[in-house]
Amino acid sequence: MKHFISMRDIGKQEILELLALAEKIETGKIKPDLSPYLGALLFFEPSTRTHFSFDTAIKKLNGKSFSISGTGSTSVKKGETLADTLKTISQYADYIVMRHSIEGAARFASEILEIPVINAGDGTNQHPTQAMLDLYSIRKTQGTLENLHIALIGDLRLGRTVHSLVQALHEFNPTFYFAAPRHLKMPAYIIDELKEKNIPFYEVEDIKEILPKLDILYVTRIQKERFAVLEDYEKVKDAYIITAGLLENVKPNFKVLHPLPRVNEITTDVDKTPYAYYFQQAKNGVPVRQAIITKLLQLA
């Protein structure tokens, strides 16, 4: 594994090996030494959790990093191409973590650079490190990744986290339930992949009827920044709202996940239930991202 760009590039065995490595790091069984390495955190698009999670992951293993947030302080503002920016930064860093608004930007970076590239989100396409921490969270709460009933709701068309997660679970015999506003349904290519692999899925409108079946409810926000017309966002922003009252008949092992940030799609009364796991989920990003960096640098 030279780069970490898409869940399409990673098979079941590699997923399980990375999760096992993350667990060893989190429990202190091993502590890779990143002190000889310098990471470049290039966040051309806004980020809180992913940016700080990577920075925390690096520094907790004695590594060093430098960051870009946006393009305002870079030569991109002067007209420099992305390729030249990346090639220049690769002269300073040992690996690059990159978020970009354009689909395929991370893949492009991996094709022109010799150092490892980690995709921290490229437009509406992929967010593979989020998918890995989601898998880690699911396995922690369920004891397995196999044979689970998982619902994904909210913005499924533009939400890169759900695209990566569905692809990551292909080989674990899942049953999926998709709930989204009409114009934000799961992309056709994701649906076609599920059909091709004979993975059961159901597109539903009312989530109340499926809640008792679920092991995991994966909630995503309606992404205001992805809408060109504000009125279109206003029409769908309240399409799905999860409250504590909705969760009265769920299974004991049931958990609510969310990649965050949330707006109003999960009410704060859910935070006090035993089903809320989204803040722990964010914390799980640290050992998972430590494992990915460790693997790419061939330290374990």
C-alpha cells in the first residue's frame, strides 16, 4: 500500500489488518515512532475533525506536521497549478494528507508524487479515512463487521462519507437501508455496484418502520455548502430528524453514528441515550489515522 485514496483500492483483508493495527496502537501494545517524519496537512477545503484528528494522531506518535487551511496563504492565489504546489511541498514533507473540493484531486496527487498521499476527502467522491474510523467504530460497538443491518440517511448523493462506507462494507455481507430526500438519493453507480454484488438494500421513506431491525443508524447532514440555490436547501434540510423518542424500540446493540458536524438532524436529547456514539466515533479517528500513516511509512 503506497497511497490511501479510495476504499475501492482496499480489500477485506487489508481492512481487517488496518483495524487490528489501530487497536494495537490504541491499547498501547505498540507505539510507532513518527519522530523522523514530517507530514504535510493540505486542507484546501474546510475541516475541523479530520484536520485536528490527523494532527493529533501524528503528534501523539512524536511526529511533526505543517498545515495549509484554504488557499489564501498559498501561491495558488497567484495562479500556481495544483501540480506545481504539490510537487513543491513534496520536497519538504515525507507524506501528504490532502482534502480538496475537486473529485479525483487526491488520485491525481498520488499519480504525480513519489511520497505517500492520504485522501482526506475529495469533493463529493471519497473519504476513505472516515470510512475506516466508521468501520472501527462499528466493530467496537457490535463486536463484528459481518451480517449487520445498517441504515444510511440524509444526503446520500453528495455525502462522500456514505459512498466510502458502503464500498468498504461490500465484503462483510451487510443489509443496507437508504433514506434520503428525492434529489439526494444514493448515486446510481453505488446502487449498480450493490446489485452486481447481490448485496441486499432497500430504499425507504419512513425510517420508523426499519429502526427495530437496525444495528447501526448512520446519519448525515444535508450539506448546505453543496447547494447552488439556497431555496433548494431550505426545502430538504429538515427531511430527517432523529430524536430520542424515535429510538424507543431499537435493539440493545443499536448505535447512532454521524461523521459530524451535525446541524439539526440529531437532536441533543439523543446525546443522553445509550445509543449515541458519534463523539466516541470522532475520537476513534486518532488510532485509525495513526494506523494508516504507520502502514504507509512501513513502520509496522
